[in-house]
Amino acid sequence: MALLKKITLFLLVFSFLCSTSVFADEASIRDEINQLKERIAILEKKVSDQDKYITTQNSTVQAQTQQINEYEAKFSQFEEKLKRVPGEPMKLMEGLELGAGATFIVQGTNNVNYDGDGQTLKKDRTDGSYSADITLAKEFKEVNGRAFLHLEAGQGAGLEDNLTLYSNVNRDAGNSENRVEVTELWYEQGLFKDKAAITFGKLDPTAYFDQNEVANDETTQFLGRIFRNSPTAEFPDNNAGIRVAYLPAEWLELDYGMFNAKGSWEKIGDNLFNIGQVSFKTNFLNLPGNYRFYGWANNANHTKWLDAEKAKETAYGFGLSLDQKANDIVTLFARYGWQNPEVYNPELTATNGSYYSLEQSWSAGLQVEGKPWGREKDVFAFAVGQVMPSGDYKKANDGFLAKTEGHLESYYRIHVNDHLSISPDFQYIWNPFGKDVAGDTNGIFVGGMRAQIDF
């Protein structure tokens, strides 16, 4: 029995010792597991922070890449503008455009018919002139507005101060003095989703009225004044003015302008030139055309030819200007004008100081692009026209012939490169100043050369 008790006691002690060891191992394992969980939690937090950092970095890289692409796109656009078509404005920044050009003209004649110095009548003469233009335009897209500044410099009257004509031969000429002036400065506001616009400031009336696609730019098209604008419309020089345009349809435009009729900015409301125009934009047989009809009135003081005591009369008139594509290379044009024949403007005189007034004028011609002879950018043009003096002017000047003055002009514009064109120009005038120049009634031939530089 004693032995059995000893064995039983031994087994109990052994079992107790074994269970204690197991409990000790479980506690140790539990501690290790808890430590591992803490380390895993720390590692997971670090991984999460790393992911957030990487995400932030990726966003930054994407934003920088997008900005670089935008800069590259803007630089590409600017670089493209540096290779723009000459004569078109260059965009310096969003909405800001710069344009520049220069025109040099040399003309010679076989018959000077104004003897200003007592030595030149019926003599040969060659004169020159130049002009330089700088334009700056800014578009305000957020308000649908636009501002424009035109600076012009130049010198030389050309042959114009040596010829007595109803309509002279160099529309680009100024005077003998070197000059720099602001020729245009205006603001234009678009209205009603571009269905209308209002423009005000120092304006050029011929930029909005009596326009023509092929006979409206003395720097690249016809030089003679009769072919630039109707000589029977008393357009004032660039001056204070306002112009309103309304486009009820794509094919129709209505314009009205009111300008100071005199050179100064004094008493603007007392001397007004008013003009209204209706323009039809056509597309017959897929060939574009423009048909413009206008009427005007100038309430600056005019004198009646047959009653000199009536010195506060109004001049008025009407006209039309047409241009129509005949095919891909030929464009036709025509103009007609009429003005009140009973009055004259005492501030407008011929080169010899004589008063005169016109009653009617017409001109017509064509422009041909050089594609058929392998010179696509060259242009040949021809025009003919007549200026008819007022009948009352003839009656008031007993003995005057007051014949119809005729004009013919042709030029060929040679595209030398994208920055230079040269235009030989030829004009012939018959019945100059209606054959009423003392001592000379012969026709006048004018030959010239024009160089146009586009920056």
C-alpha cells in the first residue's frame, strides 16, 4: 500500500509540473503574438503613409506634366505665329495682336500740268513717297470687346502736288513733311451675340463704307484715288466718329456712321458727315460676292454755285460698290457715285487752288490671280473709270470746258517672297481736270513702281 501511495503521489506531482510548463509556454506565445501584431500594425501604417506619399507625388508629377504641355503648346503657337502669313497681325499673347508694314512708291510722268514753280509745266518729273504702318489690337473676350491703335509714319507727296486733276494718282501719298500720327484709335463692342456692334473713337470712314474686295487698298491694289473710293463721296479724313453695325442674317449687314466732317476736333456736332449702307453678301454658284449701297450727307457749310450768298448748304449723295468672283481666279468690281451738283465745299480745292465739284463717277475692272501661268501668289489687275464735273460748276465758270476726266490703271503685283511684293503700276488720264488747266490739255501718262514690305 505504501508503494502504491508513493506511485500515486509521484504521478500527481509530475502532472502538475507538466501543466505548469504548458501554461508557461502558452503565456510566452501569447506575448510574442501580441508583439507581432504591434509590429504588423506599425508596418501597415508605414505602408499606408508610403502609399499616400506616392499618390501625392504622382499628382504633383501629373500637374507639372500638364503645365509643361501647356507651355509647349503656347510656345508652339507662338512659334507658328512667327511663321504667319505676312501682313496678318501676330499674336503676342492671348488676344493681343501686332501688325507692321511699309510701302515705297516711285512715280514718273511725261506731262506735269501744274506749274507751281513756273518751270515744270509740260515737263517730265519723277517723285517718291513712303508710308509705314504699325497696328496694335487687343481682344477682350470676356466682354466681347476690341480695341485698335494704328500708327502711321510717312513722307512725300509723290506726283500729286504736280498734277491738277479731279482725282489724283497716289492715294498712299501724304505731304512733303516727315510725319508720325495716330490715324486710328477706337474701341468696338459686340452686342447681342455678335448680331450688332458699335465702334467709336478716331475712325477711318472708308474702312466701313464703300469697301471693295479688290479695289480698296492702295498698298497692295490700285493706287489711283478713283479706284480706291468714289471721288463723288465727300469722305472726311480720319476723325472723331461712331459707327453702328447690325447683322440680321449672314447675307445682310446694315451700317450707319456719323463722323466729324472737318479736320479738327472742335465743334464736332456742328459739322457732321452721316452715312448709311446696306450690304448683301451673296454666293451665286458657290462664288462669293458683295453688293453695297449707301447714301450720305455732309452738313458742313457748302456754297451754292449759282447763288454765292447761300453759303450754308448741305452736300449729299449716294453710291454703290460691287465685287463678284467670276471663277476661282478672276474677281470683277464696279463702283458708281453721285452727289448734289449745286454746291461746292470751299475747303476742298484742286492743286492749282481752283474750286470745283463733281456730279458723277464710275469705275470698273477686274483682278486675276496668277495660277494659270504658274505664279499663284501674283496678281494682275486692270480698271477704267470716269469723273464727271458738276453742271452748275460749269455754268458758274463761264468758258470752262468741264469735260469728263477719264482714268485707266493697270498693275501687276509680283510675289517676291512672303515679306516682299513689287508692283509695276501704269496710269493714263485723259481730259485732266476737264481740260481746264491753263496752257495744257494733253493726256497724262504715269508710270510707277511700288514695293510693299510685310513684317
